[in-house]
Amino acid sequence: MQFIGVRDFRNKSVAIWKKLKAQKELVITSNGKPVALLSAVNESDLEQSLKALRRSKAMIAFEVLQKKAAHSGLSRMSLSDINEEIRRHRRSQRG
């Protein structure tokens, strides 16, 4: 996977679009840290791609919850605990 700095993304957009077409995915970085994933899509698979991305993010959040529960010795968390963890995770993802 190729990494592209925000400055290059802004200044060399035509070259970036060509790379995206060939690579299918690019990682956008700011100060050397990944901040976004650019993924090639087309009209016919846009909805499926969005669903897959959202499903993946939900699974990551679920795995984080499982690890926290296991680490803290909890075998079960209440629904309110789970919802609070989801809110925290979403806030942390927004930056």
C-alpha cells in the first residue's frame, strides 16, 4: 500500500488519481501519521463498499470492547456499558 502526504495530495491531485486507479487504495498521511484511506470505487459497487467499510469499523469496535472486557475481568458487560464504549470509540476516531 502506498502512502501519500497531505501536501502531495493537495498539490499533485492528477498524479494521485492515476495512482489510485492502479493501486486501488492509498493511505493519506499528515506529519507521517495515517489520517485517511482513499479507496477506488465505482457507481456499481459504491453501496456495497460503504456497507463493507462500516461493517469492518463495527467489528473493530466490537473487538476493542471484547479485549477491554477480557482485560478487566468482565465476562459480560451491560448494554449501557457497551453503548458508552461505542460512544468513546467514536469520539476518539473523530479526533
